[in-house]
Amino acid sequence: MIQHNCSIRTAARLGLLLLIVALLSGCAASAVTSKVDDTKPTEISIMAPLHFPHSPSEESVALLEELTSTKLELSWVPDGIYSDKMNTALTTNSLKKVMFVKYIDYLSVKNSVRTGAFWEIGPYLEQFPNLKQLDRDILAQTAVDDKIYGLYTERQSSRQGIILRKDWLNQLGLKEPSTIDELYNILYAFTYEDPDNNGKHDTIGLTDRNDLIYGAFKTLSSYFGTPNNWELTENSFIPEFETQGYLDTMNFMKKLYDEKLINVDFPVTSKDVQRELLIRGHAGVYIGAMTDVQRLYEEAKQFNEQVEFTIVNRIEGPLGYRIWSIPNFNGLYLFSKKAIPTEEELLKVLSFFDRTMDADVAHLLHYGILDKHYYVENDKVILPEELAALRTKEVNALYSLMIADLGNDNLMEVAQQHHMWSYAEQLVEDNNQFIVPDPTVGLESMTYDERGVELYKIISDATYNYILGSINEEGFKQQVELWRKNGGNKIIAEYTANHFN
């Protein structure tokens, strides 16, 4: 543990204050750099997802407003209901000036983009020192009809893997899984062999939620060799749900359901409830983003000081190691034309996001307030573990406002962080060796954009019904045929023509 005396902290705070004054003065002197009018703070309303139990502290938001010369109206919506709230805002035309759209919801928003609900921002990016350096490949992945409408929040190609109770593995004399069969055996043991050693049958193997993509299903399907959304053949595309890997995944999930190795109400379970089952010691395996491990560990410690987690990303299946991936953005900030009526105001809002990429603001959004939530030594950020809970409570929600953080060279490197977080980042990097891309990324299908959400519901309902035993394989194939007749065949034809012509 690094010790800091009061004089060091006082000097550092004074240094930070002087830096803030200097930066604000610089902003006033150079409209080209920030385009912020310091005489009147820019008022910006933003709707953003809340991934943590607490919204950021008033102190953190006030400092953000001071650094960026803004007056922010931040509407934090819990992540579990964010998509519903976003769709309501769209249908009622009650958008904030800036609205975050998740990657998985972007398809349903594209029609609004095409009908002029949001500003095309591509032509303005070159006016800003940071925004003009955004990754062109990622911007292209977000484009609608070759036009740029949003500022992307960045992510690695795949963070997917398995978080397990390490202390339960030790209690039962089990090792970390490396194959699908070994994973199944662990789920069975965690359910029926009293892993918490309390003499009661009160645990299950896997905790899951009502999400076939970011829940357990799609990651498991990678292990079984399922393509990522589509399989590209010599002359066409095959949807993933017509492959053997998808059927094998459904059968595996059905086995978990039939043997009660999973929470049996998972088709209607929210992400918060899914997490709680792991945090409170009712379940021992969580399949999803491996970087969630730090927060899960911190919250689980509140119920059990001896809790231990471990992470696994390499599960060998019939085709070896595989993991699905998405384009390198997990969402976009879009800019409402109704709420931002003029180009002049749009430039001010864009200037705020440009400013968030500068070192001082980026560090606030990522790490918190200097000498309160983190320290700096030898030009590196120190994140003491004993301040982790404080950062979660007061700062971490602000991370949702960061754009292009992985590619931001202004961010200072972290020298010290919790070993589980560091390990998770290593495994995320390791995933890059065997990711399975979606071959339709960059291809256009108007039918998919217009009806993809509606058609997906046919398949998702059929998938759940198969796992729950309501329909058999023949019944599932009938639903696939319904998908094809209602537009699926047209989507395949459009993707095929786009790719091969």
C-alpha cells in the first residue's frame, strides 16, 4: 500500500486547481480548440445507461461541468430497462439532445436515422482536434448509408467468457473447465454437491437472463461451433439458427433447464436478478463479459468475505477455440435534430464530447477525482483497492459518457489495479486469437434494417420454447420457415447480392 501524507495531497489538489484554471483560460483563448463559450455554459441534456447501483456524485458532475463549461442534464436509466426507455423516447418524440443507443438496439433506430431524426455529424468532425482522430474503420462500422451519425463508445472485439466461484471449485476438488463437458460437470456439481458446504440444497450451477445475445446462449453457441449470426458459403449466407452448432446449443441449454442446473425462470430474468444470484452465493457460474468480474467480486464480498472468483475464456468445442465478436463499438451517442435545432448548437454539443477526450476530463470520467479516487505516481494512474467501493459509488457511472476511450492516447496508463480486472483484460486480449466475426458487417440489407427486430422475435421465441420443451425440433424448423417467408429470404438475397456483386 502506498502512503500519502497531507502535504502531498494538498499540493496535488492545488496543482489540479491550477491546471483547471489554465485549461479553462486556454479554452477561452482558443475557440478552435474547444469551441466552448465560457461566458455562458452550454446546456446539454443526455440520456445514458446506468451500469452501476449509483449515479455519479454531485461533486463529480460539478467538476465535469466546470472543466467543460457546460450545464448538464444527465438522465441515468438503469441498463436493464434502457432499451425500453429509449424506444419510448423515440416513439413519443421526446428525445434528449443527446441519446445513447446500444449496439443491439441500433438496428431499430436506423429507420429514425434515415427519416431525419438525428444530425449527420460526419462533415463536422474535422473541426475538432480529438474527434477528427476517431478511428475511421469503427466509424465506417457505425455508418448508415455511408453517412456518420454517432460518436462511438469503444470496446474490444469480444469480452465474452466465464466467471466462476473459485472457492466452490476448491471445495469440490475441481479444476477450471477447458471443454464443454467439463463445464457441464461443474454446473452439475455446483447444483447437487453442496459447493458452499452448508448442508443444504440451495445452489445452482449457472445464472442466466432473458437475453440470447449477451446472456449465456450466444457465448455457449460459439463453443459449439455456431457462426456469428451468419455463415458465408460459396454463393450465399446461412442464418446461424439453421446450423448444427445452434441446435447443439439449444440441446445443451435444454439439458441444463431439464436438470435444473440453471435458474429455470431465466427467460424472464433481468440482468440485475441474474447478477444477484451470483453475488449472494446462490449460483456459481456467470457467462458474459469477463470484465464484469471486478464489480461482481466487490459486491459479493459484502455477503461473504471469503468469496473467490476466477475467469476462463478458452473452452474447446468441436471446432476448437471460438468466440463471437461484434464491431468495435458497443453503442453510439446520437444527436436529436428536434432538441438541437441549429448547426451552431450542434457544434457546441460536439465540442463537449471533443473536450471529454482531453486528458483531464478523460481521467475524471475514467478514474474519478485526483487524490480522492485515484493517485498519480511516475506518470501512471494508481487505483488503490480500498478506494474501489468509493469509485463505484461516486464515479464509475460516468464511464458511460466516454467515447473512443480505448484509442485515446491522452489517457494515462494504469500502474496498479485489482488483479482480477487485470486478468480479465488479459483474457479479453487473448480472445482476439480466435474471434468469429459476423460476415455481414459492412453489408446493407434494407429488409433487415426495416424488419430485422420483428423477425428476430420469431427466432428468439422459438429458441426459448425449444429449450423449455414447448416445441420439438420440427416445431423449431417450422418457425425458421416462417422467418424465411416473412422476410428472411429477402434478407439473405440482399446480403448475397451486396457481397457477391
